[in-house]
Amino acid sequence: MFKALREKLRQLKEKIDVSEAKEKISALVSGEVVISAEKVDEILDELEIVLLESDVAFDAVSEIRERMKQRIAGRRKKIGESLYRIIESELKASLIEILDRNYYDFEEELEKRLRSKRPVNIVFVGVNGTGKTTTIAKMAKKLMERYSVVLAAGDTFRAGAIEQLEEHARRLGVKVVKQKQGSDPAAVIFDAIKHAESKGIDLVLADTAGRMHTKKNLLDQLEKIKRVTKPDFILFVDESIAGNDAVERARMFNETVGIDGTILTKIDADAKGGTAISICYATQKPILYLGTGQGYDDLVKFDSKWLVERIFS
């Protein structure tokens, strides 16, 4: 995980260490040196390239750079104190600030919502092929420990989508509300909500289509789903390894239907690490869960400190 980003940071550390060794003689007299704005700019130029090559969006990089310059330029550094460690510490703090912006605990919010209404309707959006349907099954497995669940087969466009969700449901032992392929997905999800109401079921987890090659139809369909079924949560699902493509898709879904948070799949295969940072920055909505494998239990609650430590470990 994040191997490529760690290697780039290691190379940056070596450059800083070499440069820093040349400055130690001047520090012997006073016992400390002032970190100049020029020196900080030189390092941040390098760091900016590292972050951009690691799929961190340009606007996010610009904010990180400005924050770090304000915090480091003019700071006094003692002999023996590593400049790279100062840079690393401030970079970690800046990344965590972006990742934690507007963060909320999804399960706590879900519990609050259930106190006032049932069922709670959770709609999952995202393009096909990014693990959306499997993520719905993982969420069902997690939430079934506390709540009753029904699945809605709202992806009526992709061949095999209904059958895929049915197979997950069979393995998990939950019901799927479905109609034939090509049916109105808003009607399918509405039926699932009515079924949940009649049976006293807590949660509806609704799949949706993600056919980017007919973008206008997709977005019109999602807007109708939102209008007809009034989701309590809209969760965007995409691959961590998709990089800037995932960021652009997250921005598009957020601007069109509004998302309440993101679930990133395949985090275990991500060598770069910048997608989560970029999506948080672009949408101003939090990452809620990470997919760490193919099993139903391979879905973990997002923890910014855990993610950042994995980048630097």
C-alpha cells in the first residue's frame, strides 16, 4: 500500500538531509538556525511534485503548500533536529486536516436517523466496475449485526447486475427487491422502501446504474431516484487506484445529486495514496469506509491517522 509515494518521500528526505549537512557549521555558534522562506520554498517545490505525482489534486497541493510554508518558514531549528522530520510532521498535520474536514461517524449518524424514521434509505452511486455492488454487500454484512436490511436492485441497466446482487443476498441471507432488466430504478427502490415499511425492516440499501457512456441519462435517472425515493444517505463508491478519474467522478456525482460521503475500494492495491485526499478536498465530503480486500468483512471504517501513518510507515 502506497509504496510509490513512500519511495518518493524517501528520495526527498535524502535530498533534504544532504542540504542540511552543509548548514550545520553555521549553526555551531548559535546552537540553532532559522529556517528561511527560501529554503522552505525549495523543499516545497520538490514536495509539490511528489504529491502531484501521487494523485493529490492540484488545488489540494496548493493549500497544503501554503499551510506548510506559514508554519515552517522563520521557525528556529536546533542543531541535530531533522528538517525532514519537521517537514514530515507538518505534512501529516496538513493531510489529516483535509481528510478530517466535515468527517462524521456514519454508524452514529445512522443510529440517530433511525430514532426518528424507519426505514432509512441508503443509495449507492458510482460508475460500473469499481466494486459498488460488492461494497453494498459488505455494508449489508456489517449493518446486519445490528439492523434488519433489504437490498434494492436499482441497477436495471447493466446485464447481470440484478443477478450479482441476488447472489450476494443469497450468501448473506437477505431479501432483494427487484424488477426485470430495463425497469425504472426509482420504482424498484420505491418498492423496496414500501416492502421495508410493511415488514418493519430498518434499512434499504439500494444499488444504482453507473453507465458513464450515457452520462446524461445516468444523471437524469439519479435525479429521479433522489426525487422519488428521498434517500437519507447517498454514498459514492469508487476505486482508490483510479486516481484523478475517481476525483472527477466524485465531483460530478456530488454536483449533480449531492453525496454524503465516499467509500473507496481497493485501498490495499493503491501505490500512490492521493485519491482519498483529493476526493475529500474536491467534494468537501468525508471518506467513510475503505475496502481492503474481496471478503465481506474487508470493509473498515475510515481513520485519517491510520491512512497517513501508512503513507509514511
